[in-house]
Amino acid sequence: MPAAHDSSHPEQGPAANGILGTDPSRHGADRSKLWGRRPAGDRGESRRYRHRALAGWTALAIIAAAAVLPTHFVVESAGPAMNTIGSVKDTKLLQISGTKTYPTSGALDMTTVYVQGGGQQRLPFFNVLWGWIDPKQDVVPEEIVLPRGTTTTQQSEQNTVMMDDSQQLSTAAALNELNIDFTSHLSVVGFATQQNSGVLKISDRLQSLNGKPITDLATLKKQLEAAGDKPSTMGIVRDGKALTVKTATTETAEGQRQLGIMLSSGFEFPVDVTFGLENVGGPSAGMMFALAIVDQLTAGEMTGGKHFAGTGAITAEGAVEPIGGIAQKLVGARDNGAQYFLAPADNCADLTGRVPDGLTVIKVATLAEARAAVEGIGSGQDPTSFPGCG
């Protein structure tokens, strides 16, 4: 009689390790295995095998679903860097007419960020997972770059408006830096509340409040505070005609008076500045455009032939404001050959441990500081003599 394995302990026999059949040369081999039939003692193992297989397929199904299910995150990565005193595809990014300009050299790169996902183009999980893994990318909640309820198309339109405003503000900041006179005004571009929507219209240009000229947003705020909760007489220009209307204000939680309107700054410049940038939105190129204008309107080559890059929104008064995606912009700047990067002072905390090798980051809070850094390093001054970050 052939020797039989103890069926109550299938792990002791060959069937337990998944081998179908035994060595046929061995005398007395279990021929039920040779023909693909399991002894009764192997049925428990078979059930366990099926359970494991079912669990494995279930896990694969979950992973496959996760791979295609949309998420509410966006992934930011480095976009192209473009020289504001140079050209892109034979188109100059910035041209000035109506006054004398001077030759430039080197580079003053504006930097950009690719944003994937959001709105109607939500990313599947695996794309987001790769963004978490890749140290050159950042994953952020969708609401940070695309406010809830805003469509991708609306966001693109808003970014285009912000870029147009940024170009105007960069011209104003540059002319202020060079002490060149120009005039400014505020225009209504929308309504945050309904309190003055019946008396003001979009495109109305604000001229005065209670008989005092409105020259900029800071002046308007001071005049509103002085008026308190009383209705004010506002002088405006609508469709080329001067009018006066009665406006009301409300008080914010911080105690400030507000009209409930959205305003845009407009300017009349003594020079004509034309921007050749397309398909890029947002306000973050303001400082670099302002530097490019200063460079072209002043004698001498500001960069000394060196390669600078940077980012930062700009105000008409020349304050440099923080922006998003700065870590990715450093990557794009270095990939494009930049040696020095001008970063808004308020963004320095975002750069700890994230500065690419070979790139020196200079901290700036105003256009004047940015100009001094470029002129100083361009003339041979030690870059470490300027405040840095990262």
C-alpha cells in the first residue's frame, strides 16, 4: 500500500505549497494529484485560495477606481521662464515708445507655474499621488487657486484681467521709481454688495468725494473714514459726462467704511508701454516687468550681462507683494539658466530647504530694493551683501 500523507495537516504534504502533482518517478506517488484532482483534505486550502483571490481582485478594483476618480486637488509644477527684456518667438515681451530708451543686456526673467486640475478638469488620484511624491511639485486644495463656485473659464478670464492690471501697475511703479509724473484714476469694475448698485455703474470713473479729489485707493479710504456713516456726494465721469451721485457706506467688522464696489486703477502715462505676453495670467510678473521698464528707461545695462529671474506682484507705489507657487518658480528659473532670483520678502518662509543648487535668492520688499540688488550684483557687488532667504 502506498504511504499516505496525513490529510488532517495538508501543510505537511506537497499540496500545501501549491505544487500540482508530485515526483512521478517516486514509487507510490499520489496519482489523484497527477490527474489534477485534490484529495478531500485539500479542499480547505482551496477555499482559502479562492478567498485570497477574491480579496486580491477586490483590492485591484479599488485601486483601479482610485486611479480614475476625480479629486479636489491641483498640482503645481514649474512653468517656463521668459526674459522681460528679450523676446519670445520673435515677439518682444516689452516695448516702450514716446521717449528715449537705452540698450539692455543679460536677462530679467519672469517666472510661471503650471497648474493642473481644478474646476471641470479635476485630476485622478494617481496624478495627485505623483505630485506628492515629486519634490519639484506641490499639491494644494483646489479652493486655494480656484474659489468654490468659480469655473475654469471664469478663473482664466480673471487671471487675464489681473495680468492686464499688473502690466499697468508695473508701468506706474517704474515711473514712480524714476520720478516721472503721470495721472491716475479709479473705475468701478463690479459690485461686492447691492448698496450702491443703483447709483453707480460699471466703468464709472471716480473723481471726487464730498468735494475732495480722489487720486488713488488710499485717498478714497481716508475720505470715506472722514465722512463716517453719513451719505456722501461723489463726483464721477460716466460715458464722458461729469455727474454727481449720493453714495452710502457700511462699516466692516474692523471698523472701516466701505462702498461695496470693486475698483480698478487706471492711468494716463506720458510714455506708451506695449506688452507682448500671451496665454499667461495673474499678477505675479509685475515686479519683473517694472524692472524691465526701469532698465530700458535708464542709461547703462542694469544687469551687467548677468541672468536674473524673479516674481512678485507690484503696487503703483512700488511695494512687492507675495504670490503663490514660488518654489516651482525657482525650479523654472534655474532650469532656464538664472543665477539670481528676486523673491518677495513675505514669501521667504515658503522657501526653506527648497532653493535649487546654484541659485542665489535675494529678498526684496520694494521695487527700489530689487533695482538696487540687480544694479549692485550687475556691477560686481557680492550677492551675499544683500538680504537672502531660503
